[in-house]
Amino acid sequence: MKRFSLFWQIFIMIFCVLIIPTSLFSYYAMDRVSKYSEESIAVSKVDNLESLSKATEMVLNSFSRNVIQFANSASYRNLGGINSYQILNSDFGMVKTAWEAQSYLNRLFGTEKMVQSCFYISEDSDYVISTDKGICRADNYSPQDWLEEETSEKPGLSGKWVARNLYTTQETEEGKSNRNQVAVLSYVYSINPLISAKGGTIVCNIYLSKLSDFLNPSRQAQGICYILDENNNVICHPDKALFSSGDEERKIMERISAMKLEKGYFGYEEADGRYLCAFKRSSFNNWTYVATYNQEEVMRQAKEISYSAVLMIILAVAVETILVLLISYRIFKPFRMLFNSVKENMTKKMAGKMMDKEAPRNEIYYLNDVFEKMKFEESQIHDILEKRNSDAQRLHLREMLTGTLESSEKKENLEKLFPYEHFMVLLASVDGGSDLLRKYNSDERMYYFLQIEDLFSKKLNQEGYAARAMRFRSTTCAVVLNIKTYDQRKVASFITGRMGIFKEELKKILDYTMTIGVSSVHADIDDLNECLAEATAAMKHRIIAGKDQIIFWNDRINESQRYYYPYDSENKIINYLRLKKMDAIDQELEHIREQIVAIEDISYDNVVLIYQQLIGAIIKALVEEKVKISRFLGNGRKAYTAIAEKDTIEEIEAFLKEFIQTILTYLEQSDEQKENMKLYDRITSYLDGHYKEDIDFEEAAANMGISYSYMRRVMKEDGDISIVDYVNRLRIKEAKRLLQTTELKTHEVAEQVGYHNVQSLNRFFKKYEGTTPNAVRSLDKK
């Protein structure tokens, strides 16, 4: 390897270490992707089908709940005395009762686009109450023969879903009747006579076409989704006749039955190509959800991506090879010059020692001595850095900038450094300074800022200008610019041009950009403190102007007396947070940023306070909602300080979005616990209002849409008390109040709080209060 130059050695190493492994890994990855893409797509189709089935069942369950809600309503119970259409029309009160029931049905189903109609018919009446024809005779409504078979079984607590053809009659303009056929999915709910003496049946008809549109929202050619019932009949298919399975569906059902899995997928072939079938069995009516896809269409996109990726990899490898060659040649040009110089010097020194031997041809041979010299020079540089950092003039200049220089002698020494009469201050701040503090230690930062100071001095010390630069704070550098003749346009052009060159050369020193705030001009060195304040205000305007800018101070910066705050947006964000709408929150935050940027004279402090107040409002809303923020936010102070550390409004907005997303994640995890607490509150609220009555707990549970056993479990788990104990405690508490504040007799008190006799009152009073009612009254009189 000695005979190869360092350039070619480095190029070959980079090529071997970087490009060859990249090519091999890319080839292997694309090969694996092509093998497993089909399986991955199939699994994703099964997951999509499962999500779609849950959404479909959620929609259908909402309709069934509305039916049960009507069956439990007062409007339904008031129909108990109306047994015939003739009786109904004979009395205005009965007509009003029937219309109230019909209005209730319309409120529940009238606005649902998926619902074709909903009607109620009693077992012993000859009229129908419906959403499509109002109140009419049963003979004038659609045929009800099919209901006899569906309601022949003993009614239970839930209804059943039946796919059928609904026949309707429509009058034409010529007076003729046209009979139309509509495919519907009917929810049949037979009201148990044990629950209501009225009985009867409620039917809700859902358009199968719209249900199919729900299952196939895009009706794309790649896939079709449909439902099969427990008898393998097609009940919802976008392209098939109702209730009839074709050859393809029968083959699919045979495969699904043979697999005996709850969900899965398989491939099959037809005359026009290969297909992928995904299925999901559901306990909901024993339905099976099936989705079929043309496998060539599904895989086409994956294949196109694979081919594109291969081409991109080939192109990337070619470009990388060329770039490595060019960059290596360009980068090593100064190194070659250095090595040639070192080699020439070292050869002269070694000429006497290596007279009989050939000098080595590789440049690395000389680097050992060079590194030894570099160590010695590094120690010298460190001493110089320490010396410059303790320079008295720099200290005095810092004191002048901060307004703490009191010695007139020191001031006179500083005036000697600045020969001209006009002064400006430039304050340069590292963009992303907090990251720089974490990345580099103090010595490294000192070294970089000394280079930056020298760069400022070189670029600004021109004819008619004198500049002194110094590191002012951990991530800022202050430059005092002394100007011979001030012309606003020429000076601004000079600073802009020189700072443009400065920024380009800064890239060679530091991996960070700098934003520079420039003060106005002042005519006295005593005004440097005011200059610094103006430059600081201009630099802080980075929050609006953005990073890597040169910002000149003007009298509008931070001079606005008007405080802006987006109160409407605050309320919207809090409401969206309650609704868990992250997309809406993102849009509102972007709207706030646009409003802030549009305000020309808004101050830095105003911008920071806006977002800190937004965080405070969000935390306050969470506390009011009794959310324990300490579990995921601590005391919330880090959020306030994090905003103050951001350089731009875009960074603050990104942080706030991440902050709110953290809250939403926590809230979603606690939703399930809140649901149980809401149900507990509903139960206790009902008991608080009815404890004086003879409560039928089974009926109370049914009104809430739950079973009595579940009602007891919620009370026990969330309240650590049984329902009976809860009611008795309420009654005894009220009885004690009546005994102490009224002259009612004991048996009257017992009746007032819901007990049928005094013995029950005495027994439970003794149990919960440890004494008798008479003893409480006697003690109170004393």
C-alpha cells in the first residue's frame, strides 16, 4: 500500500466500506420486501376488514338502541289503551297520543339517511305508526306476513336482524299503482309482555344499498366487501342480487368453513386472474364479513415501488461513486499540498540518515512527527486562549455594554480603541443555542467563539470602520462597530454585505447558523448600553423573522403598547381537546401563528406569553376536568421554560403540538375508567332522586340500558357499597333530618322516606346510626 497515494487509499476504503455494503444490503432488502409484501398486504386487508366490521356493527347497534329507547319511552307506554284505528280516531286525546309516538319515532330515525322506515304495530291492533306513512291502517301499509314467522319465537330482551325485500306501492300521475321492491335489512324487536302489557313489534328498515356503500366507500375496482349470514346467504353485496350466492361466493364459503378460523385470508384463482380473499367471522348475528381483491391490482403498486427503489438504488450507487471520487479529490487537494511540503522538509532532514535506502512514497509515513508537533502547538494555543479570555480590555468593554463601568480612567482607555464618533452594536446569537450547550463543553465553546470573534473583526475592520468583538454570553457574541461617517443606506448595505460573507465563512467553523441583531446608530460611547438593548430586542425578533437572519432595530420593535392574545382560539383549542380532535387543534395553532406573524409590531415577550398562557389555560382546563396532570406533566414548569428556549415561532408551535398530543394520549388511556365513573354517577343520581319511592331495580336498570346484575357490580366496584345499602343510608339520613326538624310522628317519617312500616325504620336506623329514632328525637329536644 505504500506505493498508492493517500487519496486513492481513502477512496478505495470509502468505496468498500460505504458503497458495496449499501448495495448488498439494498439488494437483500428489496428481495425480502418482494417476498413478504404479498403477506403483509394480506394481513393489512384482514385488519382493515376487522375495523370495517366493528364500524358497521357500531352503526347497526345505534339503530337497535334507538328502537329499544322507543320501547322504553312514555310515548310508547301511553299507547296502551288504543286497540283499533277506529277507537284512535274517536278521541282527540288518543290522536294526540298516537302523533306523539309517531313524532318520537321521527326524532329517532327521521334524519337517518340509511334508514328507509321504522314502524310500530301492536299484536291486537289494526293500525301502524311509522316514519314514512305516519299513522294508518295496517291493511294500507306494506305487507306484514313475514313478521309472523320472525316473531313466532318467544320474545327476548333483544331483537333480530332480518334481510328481506320490502314491497312498496307508489301512485303515478295517471292514477295507476306501481309496486316497487327495495332490499332492506330489518331490525325486528318484539316487546316482551312481561316488560309492557301493550306488547307489539317495532321494525327498523335499513337500506341494504346504503349499507353496502358504507362497506364499500370508494367502490374501487381492487376490492369488494360484502356480508354473509350464518346460512351462507349474501345479505349485502354491491354487485349481486339479494340473498343469492353465486359460484364464487360458494367456493369462498367452503374455504372459510374449512379453515375454521375467526379471521384470516387465502388466495384463489378465477378465469380472469388471481384473487385475494380476507374474511372475519363476527358474533354479531353470526355474520361473516368477506372482502375480495384482484391480486394483480393489489400487488401492482408494491411492484412499482420495488422497481422504482431498485432504479433509485442503482442511481444512488452511481452518484455516490462519482461524488466520493470528486469529494475525495477536492478535500484532499490541500492535504496533498500539505503532505508534499511535509515530505519535502522531512526528506531533507532524513537525507543523511537514509543514504542507502529509498525514501518511503506514502505520505502517512510523515504524519507521526506532525502529530507530535501538533500536540505541542495545541498546548501553546490553550495558553493563548486562557490569556485572551482574561484580557482587561475585553472585561472593560463588557462593563461598558452592561452599563456597570464606573471608572473614568477605564473609559478613557476604551475610547482610545475607537477613533470615530458613531457607534453601533451587533449581537450575534447561535440558532439552536441550547443544543450547542449540550453538544460541546466549555473549552470547545470558548475555542469556537474566539474564532468567531476573529472572523467578525476581519470582516468589519475596513476603511472607515473599527470593530471589537467579544463573547458576551454562553451562546452570543457582541460586536461594537465604530463608524467614521454615518450614512444610513451605506452603513446598512455595508453591514448586510459583510455579514453575508461572515455567514458563509462561519459554516467552515461551526455547524450552526447565527442570527444577528443590529442596533441603531449612537453618537457617544456612553450609549453602548442602549445600543446593546436595541440589538438584543432586534435579535429576539428572530422568533418572528426566523433563523439565520440579519435584523435591524427600528422603533416599532418591542414598542407596541397593545397586548395581543387569541382568546377565541384558546377556547376552541380547549373544546377540541375535550373532543380529542388533534387535526382541528393543529389547524387552530397554525391560525394563531399566522395571526401573530401578521402583527408587525408584536414583541418577543408578547409571543412567548401567548404560548405560555395557552399552556396555562390548557392545564387549568385539565385541572377543572379533574385530570391528574402530575402523572404525565409533573408540575408543568418544564413546558413554560421549554417555550422560552425556542428560537422561532415555528419551533414553539411544534413543541405545543407535541405537548397537546401527550395530553390526548393520556386522556385516551383514561377514557375507559371515566366511562365506568359516568355510569356510577347516573346510577347514584337516579337513586338520589327516587329513594323515597318503592324502587323497581330491574326496571331502573333497563331504563339505563343495562342489566340489574351489572348495575350492582358497578355500585360495588366504583362505590364500594351495595345498592340496597346506598338507598337505606339515604333514607336514614333523611329520616334523621325529619326527626330533628319536624314534629312528624315516627310512622309518618317512615312513610315519608319510603319504608312501609316503623319496624323497618327502627331496624335500619339502629344499623346505621347505632340508636333508635325516638332516642334521636329525645336527644335533640334536650
